[in-house]
Amino acid sequence: MPSKSKLDLLPPTCKHQCHCTVPQNLHRSWKELILHRVGRSGGDGWFMQKLHVWTQRDRETADSTVKVAHSQQKMESVGYDKFSSSDSENHHRHHQPLYTHNRHNRMIFIMFGILSLFLLILTITVGVKFSQVNKQVSEVTLSLQAVRESVKPAQTGTFPFRETLLPLRGACEEDWTFYKGKCYFLSRLRKKWHEAEDACNKQRAHLLVVNDADELDYVSQIVSRNEHYWIGLVEREEGDWSWVDGTDFKSTEHFWDLGQPDDWDVRVNGEDCGQLHPILSQQRSLWNDADCTLPYRYICEGTPRD
């Protein structure tokens, strides 16, 4: 069997080419086969050199292919990351709560309304408290002026307001005074109006009913100038004043102080009960309407007992 030449070992397309290159898809087992056969047959250096060149080019081509593949994979990975990041941002935006313009305005209006209501309540509360304090300050100032005026005569030795009366007991019981067929009791304790009326009733009497100016002047001289006293005057319906003993209120003289009754509505319970309060500029005490739940001294009126 004739021996094969070295060119017979090459692929058909390379037999007549001086610079033949191994195809890129040359299988490694084929190249190993060539090396094995040439090595055994003692091939010359030319063929071995060509084979080395082919192998080296194949490796370079493979390395280039790997590099290109790595580059493409890296670019695809970067593009995928960008795409994923963009999708993630879009997804995040899509799931964020949407606050429309109308809803935002509605919240502002609600908060503004609550704040306005709070300020209104605060203003009303402060106004009521201020009025109450102002009323109390006026009463305290009036009491201090009364004390000052009562002390002044003692210092100067003169008594411009009234002569000192010596209360007469007459036919009345102990601690009561007698005047024109009636008995009068001046309490030292302070009670609410209804409690004062009950206390008088227990003594078979009632709160003071002022029938005329003489009676009022007499009582004004025996009361303390620094105190307020409940009398038997009550407003059972708005604007309808009456005496506790049934005397017709319209048939008697009225001795209201200036601007009274004012039914001061700042008081929670109103001002539906009458009282005597001192007037610094004159001897006669005058009437004032006051809160029935406030504690004051009181004057009882009755008849002598047999």
C-alpha cells in the first residue's frame, strides 16, 4: 500500500494552497490525529510549523470569540439592569399613593375649620371668665369702698350717713328687732336664697318684704354697711318679680339701684333673686338682682308672737 504524502493529511481545500489555515470549526480530535500520525511518521519541520500556526490561530480566534461573548454578555447584563431599574422605579411610582389636588384642599379646609372652632370656643371661654372676674372685682371694689367709708367716720369722729339706732326688741323674740308692729331678724350666717327663705319659714317668718320707703330706711340703718342681704324678692318668670308673702309687687314702691335689674346673663344660673346692697353716696340701701345660688346674709320679717 503506497504511503500517503503529507498533503494527503490536509483537508481537500488546503492541498493546493501554500498558506492554508485550519478552519475555525476544526475539531480538536482531528488536529490531535494529525499530530499523532505526523509525529509517528517523522514529518519534516515545515508541516509541524504550519500545524503550530494553525493551532495558535485557532486558539487566538477562540479567545477573541470568548472575549466578544463576554463583552456581549456584559452589555446585555448592563442593559438588563437598567431595564430592571427603570421597571422598578416605574413600579414604585405606580404603587405610590396618589393625593389628588381636591383631596389636598379638602384636608386643608377640614384643618382650618377645626382650628377656627377651637379659637371660637377659646374666645367665648375667655370672655365669660373675664366678665365673671370683672363682676367679682367690681363687687370687691364696692366692698372695699364701703369699708373705707365706714372707717373714715370713726377716724374723724363724724357719722355722715346715719345715726346709730338702738334696736328695740319690743314684743319680738331674742335677737329680733321691733319696728311698726313687725319683727326683723338679721342673720350672721350666709346662705343661698332658697336656704335663707327656708330658715325664715322655720321661725314662722319670711324674707324681708319692703312695703314702703320708711321700712326700707329703717332696715338700712340696722344692717351692716359692708354686707349684702337677701330679701323676699324673686323672679319666678322672666321679667315677673314677686314678693314671697304674696304682696302685689306692682302695688309697692320700687327701689332698684341704677341699671338694675340687669339679669346679668354671664351667670350660669342667671340673676333671679333680690338683695339689698350698700350705696356709699346715700343712707338708703337699694335693690339688686343676684344669682340665687350665691351665699349672702339675709333678713327675716315676721310678726310678734303672743
